[in-house]
Amino acid sequence: MNIIDELEWRDAINQQTDAEGLRELTNSKAVSLYCGVDPTGDSMHIGHLIPFMVLRRFQLAGHRPVILIGGATGTIGDPSGRQSERSLQTLEQVQENVDALTAQMKKLFISDDNANQVRLVNNYDWTKDINVIEFLRDFGKNFSINTMLAKDVVSSRLDSGISFTEFSYQILQSIDYLHLYKHEDVQLQIGGSDQWGNITSGLDLIRKKEGNEAKAFGLTIPLMLKADGTKFGKTAGGAVWLDPKKTTPYEFYQFWANTDDRDVVKYLKYFTFLSKEEIEALAAKVEAEPHKREAQKALAEEMTRFVHGEELLEQAKRITAALFSGDIRSLTADEIEEGFKEMPTYTASKEAKNIVDWLVDLGIEPSKRQAREDITKGAISINGERVSELEVEITAEHAIGGKFIIVRKGKKNYSLVKLT
């Protein structure tokens, strides 16, 4: 299957500058293509992954990907999708973010098997020595203000205002495409739908500098929305990060495992490298046996394995299974800390105390009467074991790893108690 056919089947193409020409080019040879990310933070989130998964598909089809980290453009700020100016970061902060994103990209996309197939570049390297006269004469002269104002990324900001700095962003990104076209033989830039204006500006610059016969193309990926119309990748706690310190592997796994039935096949197509046959089989199971959630489990496993590796995937699955079964004691202290990160947390001393007093003093139970009632009815579990005797003493020996006691009240109300 041609890479363009595969992307069309996966509904991963929004716009192309020359669909017929790109199909012909990808059929005839291995193409160098690039996608970029600006170092606005020290980690990508799952929304950033969308165009890079397409880049990876090109690589698997035999093409040559170039990953660009925007050390220069990151100091300016892309106005795409924004209604106000970014706060500029210090050059030191930008460099820290560049280092962090570079490490993340290497982990995700570069291995011993493909190290010579993937290029990782930083646009600061070819931008830093351009002085203002060169910028205006060699590049600015090729851009019409009228055309720049008409780009969606700029026109959407005219009412609220846009600085010359952010207005110039599309020129810098165009310089990137020209540089990579000349020095890395890059003939295709891909990006999110909000990058269309920047991509077409780069194509215009290439043709003005290299001639109208220059073969260069642009392709964008559709904006990802959930079935309910809300933006993909956001949770009540904020973005879903690739950095395990920001979003734990368990939380990452759960994000995908909780995907709506209406979205899961779309996400399988976008984010996994499962075959058409495998995805269609899972789609049939969504229709026939949605309660088994096999498609969601496959999605969660594929994505967690891709981003965090086999070991942390297995850890996420262990935490999930333990919470489902109530077998809390099978978890380590570290796994408990990860799995119960977002649950109500209380602090208690290691001093032995009657369970009724202990629950009330912590605030898990509102009164001794209610605590006694819940215990005698079997509604209270300590570390997965139901407690029904009012005389039970809670001691440091109950603490898993000497640190944590898990209290479950009813079927789903968990609390984490840290011993000090």
C-alpha cells in the first residue's frame, strides 16, 4: 500500500498542496520529509504526537524523516491557535527545553536499528548567524505583507493584535523549509492543520529562491476532536504528558483505556501501528462486544508500550488489575504512590489506634456512629481486606512498604493514608 493510501485509510490527511504530485513522488523514490516542534516546554504532550506518528509511518514505508526542534522559532513563539502574545522565554530556558525534547525524540523515534535513517536537527544552527540586513534583504523581500496578513494564523489575530515578532514567525519557518530543501533534500513538510499557512509560505519561498520547477510539497493532519466535540488530549487534570514525571505511566495507560467507544477506532488508526486487518477486527468487537473494551485495552497497551516501554506498561497493567480486583497488597509502595496519585490523601502517625477512632480522626468517616455502621456492614476495607470487627487496631504493620495504607469505603471510594 502506498503511504498516501495508508494515510487516507487512517483519515490522517487534511490538506495537501499537490495530492497527485505527492503520490507520484512517493511512488517513485524514498522521500525526505520533516516535521517540527518548538521547545515551549520541557515535554511534549499527546497532541504533539499526532504529526510525528505520521512521520513515523513514512519512515516505516521506507522514506527518510527529519525531526526539527525549533531552538530558534521557540524563542519567537508560533501565533498559531492563539489569541494573545506568548511570554518570551529566556534563551537558557529554551535551551533546557531543547535538550529535554531532543532526549524525548531520541527515545521515541531513534533506535540502534534506524539511527542512520532519522535526522534530528535544530533550526537555531542555521538561523543564529543571520543578521538583520540579511534577514530583510535575502528573505523579507520575498514576502508580501498582503499575503502574510491573509494567512489564517495572522488574520485571526488582527482584532486582538499581533507583534512584529510573532508576525515574522512564518518567515523563520519558511527559512527552515528552504534550508532543509537545499541541504537535506527535504521535499515534504507535514504538520497540524494550524500549520497550513506556515507550510505554504515555505513552499512559496522555495520556489522564489530555487525556481518554479522546484518539487516541494506540504501535507497537514486534521484537527483532532473527541466525539463530544471537545479538544483531544485534555483531561480534568490538564494535558496528558509524555514525561512520566508529569503524567505517570499508569495515568497515561488509563487515559487511553477510558477512550469513548465512538473514538477508539479513530485513535487506533491515528496512534498505533496495528495493521488494517487488526484494527478492523477490533472495530468489529466494539460493535459486537463493547462491554469487553478490547479495543481500548489494545490502544492503551500499544500507546503505553510505545511511549514508556514494556516494563512500565506491565507496571501500569498491574496497578490497573490490583485496583479492579482489590488485591492492593500485590503492589509495591512505588506502584501505590503512582496508582493513587489523584485519590484523596491523608496523613497519619504510626501510633496504634482503634479503627473507628482512626477513620474519624483522619476525616474518612464523618462520625464514630457512621464508622461503626460502615465497619459492621463490611463497607470498609484496609489494603483490600474487608474489616468487620470494631476492635481492630490500625498499626504501622498495616503499612505497605512501611509507607501507605489504602482504605476503601464502599465499592469505589479509595483513600490513600501516608504514615509519618
